[in-house]
Amino acid sequence: MPQRSDNIERALRFIEENLDKPITLEKVSRASGMSKSHFARTFKKTEGNTFKKCLNQKRINRAKILLKTQTMNITEVCFAVGFNDLSYFDRVFRRLKGMSPSAYQKKFLMGRQ
């Protein structure tokens, strides 16, 4: 993969710092100092994935941590990681992790007993 530019580093930092908030391509491209189209092309080229897929992966990774370490219910986790639609969160989680958020949480909690 090509080396990350300072612009992409700024964008990734912005994403990490704002995962719990609504993040749009426009906001991230602005934070990176690039136009939306240039940012989208550069991001995919350097990161190997689209901005949206990367954002969802980061949110699901954070959700996994919360599901393991917090006493939050699935809805609270959904909103805490920046999703505003529970069914979309469930679909993305299933697609990326092969199980529902509740099954993931139960599996982890059962293993701790």
C-alpha cells in the first residue's frame, strides 16, 4: 500500500476522535484538507478500502470492546459508536463479525463465567 499522507493521517485521527458522532465524507475530507472526490480516491488508494467501509470497521471494533467491557445494552452500544439506526448497526455487525451484537456479547460473557 502507498504511504499515508499527512492529509490521510489527519482524516484517520478525525475519525478516531469522532466515532461517537455523525461522520460524513464531507466532514472528513474537510478535516483532511482535501476535496471530497480527491479524498475518497486517495483514501481508497492508501487504505485499500472505501471511507465508509473503514468507518464502519472502526465503529464495529469499538462496539466489540464496549460489548466485552461495559454493562451497556445493544442499543446503547449502537449509539455510543456513532450508529443512529439499530437495524443498520446489527446488519453491519453481522456482516463484519458473522454474528449479531447480542450473540457476540453473550458469547463473550458466557466465556467469563
